Amino acid sequence: MEFQRRITSVITVVLITALLLYCGTLEINTAQPEEKEAAWYNRSDTIYFWYSDERMTDYINKAAVSFGEENNVHVLPMLITLDNYLEAVNEASIENNQLPDAYILGHESLEMATLTGLAVPIDDPDNVCSSDNFSEAALNAVTYSGELVGYPLVYDTCALVYNEDYLHDWANQKALAILKGEGESFVDGEYFEEIIISDDDKTDDESSEDAADETSGEQAESQESSEPEKEAEYDDLPEDEQIRLLTMKTEEVYTGAIPETLNELLTIADSYSAPAGVDGVMSWDVSDIMYNFWIIGDVVNLGGPSGDDKEHLVFNNQDTVNCLLRYQYLHHFFNIDSSLASYDKVLQDFIDGKMIFTIASVDSVERLREAKEDGSLSHEYGFTRIPIVDEGTMCRSMSMTEVVAINGYSEKKDIANAFARYITCDFASELYPRTGQAACNIHANEGYEGLDVFDAEYADSVPLPKIIELENFWMELEALFARVWDGEDVASQLQELEETVNLFFTRN
């Protein structure tokens, strides 16, 4: 009972605050307070809308006012910041105590919400929740058991951020080496060839010999094709001609400098003579699964496309082993200390010009823009897709999606559905400027530099699974990555994770 009284108290206080703010907003936006007040009381319906992220307050309040005026209804937003948020939704719904008619929650909780009646299939007669407005990843995030049980609102995922100035400097170094006939160190290498099992039918000796022959041939061909006919004469040319040739060659090299594969990224790291003040070519938060998952995203299956199918759980296979071995190799290559590389520190180091590359989430778009405006970031920068693992293995980042669910206990599902459509479609273009978060709606992020890259990453991403038994899976997977990073045997770690996951299902 104490828990119930606490919930009721919190809800009452928040409701009163939201109601006052809502009325205040209406008064500010009108020249005739008396008429507006009368319109407020004359509205026929009221719905309650819950959310848990304070950053959404301005957006939701504005949407509630706009939607309410257009449809002659009341929408009362309520910020609920309890750890057991879904439990609070359930308590209010069962007791019919100002229950949320619609609310925002993480898509990974949709199985629990659906099975308890707290989320029901949406009523979408105009088919706005479709590929016309949302990517497949967004639609998968709100799909459970073959039905759409929510509207996609906000997503988060990862992309690669690069320092344009340093990358251009590397291109200049490579261009000069090519013109002088000294470009050998810039030839792409096969950095992972000794640890990857590429063909089970070959013996180790045969695989090594074939790989060595192929790499040798590729290097010779690449080196031969990159050498201009008169490279030996470069030093004898007049200075202005040297400058002209170097400028042209630098721009040519820079055009293809942004790495599309891990090998290309490591080639840059291996050959760049970085200026003073650069601590390393690349760093990222290796302690957070959000910034690590991309390397195995294409070779695991975590519940099928929608993450709700218990019959499709595949993560302990040879492809995953190979990808994690590459991940382990990156530790030796970049020498990143996981205890020091927190996300905030890494992003600040990038702002300070201490590296060329990092992996960041959507919030970096606004943080880097602000740093550029206040002068703390002095170099140019850009966003691009995370490099693919190799020709046969794509990079697929993890994604998290916040969705709007319709409460099955609500008696006003029609209005709740209409408001959910409104904030995820009609009003979605206001989301990023008011919250700094990326909208799932594919039309909403246009015009914001950098978000197009995250949109593309999100479209190919792997959503967190909705399966209740996998609630703790991500913590276990994050711990596995930490042990692999520190040198533990990959195959045995995956086997232990598989046994742990089997226990999750056995206990339930």
C-alpha cells in the first residue's frame, strides 16, 4: 500500500503541475484569455499522456496544445520519472487512477506491455505507420507477434565521426609519397588475415599460403597502379608545379579517404604521421555495448527482424567468433584502456583534436555543433557510416527506439491513437529542434547536418529484442565484450553466454 500511495502522490503532484503549465501555455498564446478559458472548459474529452524523459517536456507540451486546439480535446502530459515506469502504468491502469491513455516507452518493453494489456494494436486507418513515413527498423521496433502495437517516435544508434582536417592531412601525406614514389606504407593490408577462418575446407597452411599470395598480388597491383609515370622527377620540378601536382593529388586521395571497411581504417591508422597533440588515431567507449555491437550485428539473430521470436536466437557461431576476434585485434591495434575511455571523455577528446575517428550516438550532432559555435572545436568534422567488417560482413549498429503505445485499459483509445499519430507524424519535424533527439519519421530530420547519416545507420540497425527472458541479455553481452577486449578466449566466452541465456528461459 505504501508503494501505491507513493505512486498516487507523485501522479497527483505531476498532474497538477502539468495542468497549470498547460493552462499557462494557453493563456500565453492568446490575446483573449476569457474566450480561451471558456474554450478549455467546453472541450468534451480529456486524455492523459505519460512520458519519462524530461527532455521531451517542451515537445510534448507544444504538441498537446496544438493537437488539443485542432481537435477540441484536452491532452494532459505527465512526466513520470520512476525506475519502475511500466509498473506504475500498470498500477494506474488497474486502479483506473488517472491512467495514461497513451504513453512513451522503450520498444524492448513492448512484449511485457502487450501481454499485460498495456499496449494494444494501433488503430491506423490512414496507414501512416508504414514505409511511407518510417524505416523498416522503426516498423520492426513497434511490431510484436506480427502486429503494430505502437508508433515509432525517437531512435538512438551510432555512427563514425571523423576529423576532416586530420584526414585531409593524411591524404596530403599519401599524395606526396605517391608523387615521390614512396607510397608503399599506404598500401592496404589484410590486418585480420591471421585470425580469420575464411574456408573450413582448407588446412591452416593452405589458407595462410593463399592469403599471403593474394595479399602480395593485391599489394603489388595497388602499388603499381598508384605510381605515376614520372614520379621520380617530382623533386626536380619547379616549386609552383610541385604545389599544383600535390594539391591535385591530395584532393584525389581525399575523395576516397573516408574508410568504408575496417581494413581501410586501419591502413590510415597504420600510415598516418600524426601531428603533436594527437593521442591516437581512434578511440571509443569500449565499455558500452551501444558502441561495440556493430561488429557482430550482421552475424547474430536476436529474435528475428522484430526481436520477438524465441525460435530465432543465434549468436554463438563461427561468424560471431571471427568478428569478436577482430574486435580483440582492435584492442592490440589502438591500445584503448576501457577504464579510461568513457563516452563523454572520448567525445571531449575528439572536440579537443586528440584523434581522427570516434564512434558516437545521435547526441553528438548537437554537442559538436555547440562546440563549433563556441570555439572549443576548432577543426572541421563529419559523420559517416561505421565501416563494414569486410566484403561479406556488414556493420549493423544497435538501435533503441522510444515508441508511443496505446493503453488497452483506456476508454478513449480513438483520441489516444489520434494523438500518437500526431506526435509521431504531423508534429515530428519539431522533435529534433525541441529535444535534440532524432525522430523515427523519415521526413522529420531533413535539414539537420549529420542526422542523415544516423538515419541511414538506424535503417540498417538491430533493435533490442522484446523477449522478456532476454531482459538481462545486454548486460551479459556487454560483460562478454569486456572480457574479450581484455584477452579472454572468444569461443569459450560465447559458450558461457549461450549457457546463461538457456538458464534465462529455463527459469521462466
